[in-house]
Amino acid sequence: EIVMTQSPATLSVSPGERATLSCRASQSVSINLAWYQQKPGQAPRLLIYGASTRATGIPARFSGSGSGTEFTLTISSLQSEDFALYYCQQYNNWPPSLTFGGGTKVEIK
Amino acid sequence: EVQLLESGGGLVQPGGSLRLSCAASGFTFSGYAMTWVRLAPGKGLEWVSTISASGGNTYSADSVKGRFTISRDNSKTTLYLQMSSLRAEDTAVYYCAKPPPVAGTDYFDYWGQGTLVTVSS
């Protein structure tokens, strides 16, 4: 099973600042990597797929980069609605399994 | 508009059973593989099980293999998860999720709102 490790677990950022979230895979997943945002009581929302392609309706302040084992989600200027949990997910090792990272909580500093 | 509506969650004792349903609408259900993902308290998202569009192939996480069974009824556009031998660690919100309309993609562009399963005596 491919293990996805996200860091940091919590990121404290002031509104308007840049946030950089990391996701590392235990083996190469090529660019088969997605990012999701989740707020309490809500379903996850797809942000990025293919490591760097924004999903429909996602603001340009969200960008993804990386390939192989190292990936980054950058939020260029944090808005109040961006404070949430973020998960990465690999879909390269499929079948037999899909795996998510443990998540990064972006909180207000 | 794509809609996924889960139901069937609740409180169940350890060792018990429960069947979750996910009613789908707004897309050609029979054309998509469908997946269950869960979120346990204080933990991250965990893939649970996936079923192919026809229902002929299923895949499950090791943590639920032999205890959970995914199925679907394309005539009713409904996805199911039959859960048995439930354990405390199965306590979670269970989401059904749909992939985008691109072959070979296994991420999810639509998710239901989830149904809570609590396993406790």
C-alpha cells in the first residue's frame, strides 16, 4: 500500500498570507494525485487533480505542483473561507487501493 | 445536478450489522464506478470500497475485507454498503463518492453529505 504523508499537521496562517501544504508518497504516484478541502460537517470538495489541474470552479489562488513522490498545494492569499482541512489522495496504485494523506488543518493565526 | 444522498447510518452494537444506501441522481449512474470513503473521529479520510459500473468487480480496503460488501442496483440508481461484524473502529461518517467522466480516473468530483455510523455498546 502506498502511504501518503502530509505536513505539517496544522498550519497557522494570517488572512492574505500564502499557505504551502506538502504531501509525500512512499513510492512514486506519477501525477496521479488529488487535493481536497473539507470543512466541519461538510463533504470533501475536489480542488486539484492530476497534481496540478484545478477542478471546475476552484479559484486561481489554489495551485498544485509536484510529481513522483513530492507534492505541494499552495494557497496564494488565504481568504476566510479557506480555513479548513486539506487532504491529498493518490490514485496511481489502483487497483487495488486508493490512499489519502492524514490531512493538514489550516487555521487562522 | 449530481446528487448523492446517503442513508442508513445509526447506532449499532459491536458485532452488529448495518446497511448503508446512497441514492444517486443527475448523472448516468450505470456508467460510473462508485466508492465509499469514511472519516473517523480525529482521523483522516479512508477509502473503504469501490464497485465497477456494472457491479462485476469490487475492491475493498484490508480493514473491511470480509466484513463489508459493496453492491449496487443500477435500475434503482442506488449504491449500498452492507456492513457486518462491526467494530468500534468502524465508527465514522461514511460518504459515497463519484469519479469524473474520464476513464481511468479514481479521484472524486462529487460526494454525498455522509451518514454517521456509531459502533458502541
